[in-house]
Amino acid sequence: MTVAMRHISTMSILPILRMGHPVLARRAAPVGDPTVAEIRAIADDMLETMRAAGGRGIAAPQVGVPLRLVMFHAPLGDENARGIDNAPLTILADPVIEVLDAALDSDWEGCLSVPGLKGLVPRARAIRHRGLDLDGQVVERVARDFHARVVQHECDHLDGILYPQRMADLASLSYVTEPSFED
């Protein structure tokens, strides 16, 4: 069995930390060299965890790894991703965001670390994101609308910020599903 095949069989779904955990409130450390086997293993586990949880993105601190590593996707055809360009699965080490359009749009966000809740969060409409992929190659893209929102949300995790901290008015914080009050 090859090393790659052995690793695939050892991928794990990791516990997702919830709001209040100290790792989520701290700035994450730089990855440095994303090509090392440990980083690839973390990314594999993050991917399996994100897929199992039905997320559109995840950051390493959410699984208890205080490193600047994120992944996200914003596929076309997603009913919650209106007006976006296709953002394939992207894994970034040490990402940097540059705001291209400072105008803010508010839209609903949820988070795997704040389960069952959603809130209206203002975010920049257009950004450029840059980082290294797992082969150490520079990835740079312009992101707009939902794609930009997902990238900003995941990168916030790297600075110890959860979406409720970005909300202009906590009155919009609500449960994803309301209980039924039918008789």
C-alpha cells in the first residue's frame, strides 16, 4: 500500500470546537511550509470534517489546530450562493485578504462553531485573497459576493473572530429553524 493510500484510510472526522473555546478566541500561528506531511494530514482531516458537517468552509482553529490554514468552496448551483462566481475547493495556508470594494453588504451567516444560529453580518463585497496551497504554490483570486463572504468568514477564524463579533446588531441573531407552535 502506498503512503498516500495509507493516509487516506487514516483520515478522521475531528470534533469542531464551539464558541467559547479559547483556541477560537486567539490569533493562529503561521503555517510556514504547507508542504510538510503534518499540514497535509491536518488539511485532509479538515476536509473530511467539513464535508461531514455540511460546511462551505472550515479553519484549522475550529478543529483545535491553532494554525493559519483554511479551506472553502462556493459551488455554482448553491441556492444560498446567489450571484457568485464558482469557487472550487480551495485550501490556503497563511492567507491574506485585500479589500477591493469597501462597500459592505449584510447577509445571513452561520458557522460550524456556532451551531444552530444565524445572523446578519456586514462584509466587503469584493476582495482579493492570496495564500499558499499544499504544494507551496501561490494562489491568488478575486472573490465577490458569497465567495468573498465565505473567505472573509474563514479568515476571521484565524484572528480569533467569530461572526457574532462582526454583527452590526445582535437583534438579528436567531435560530436556524424556529420551533413549530402549531396546536
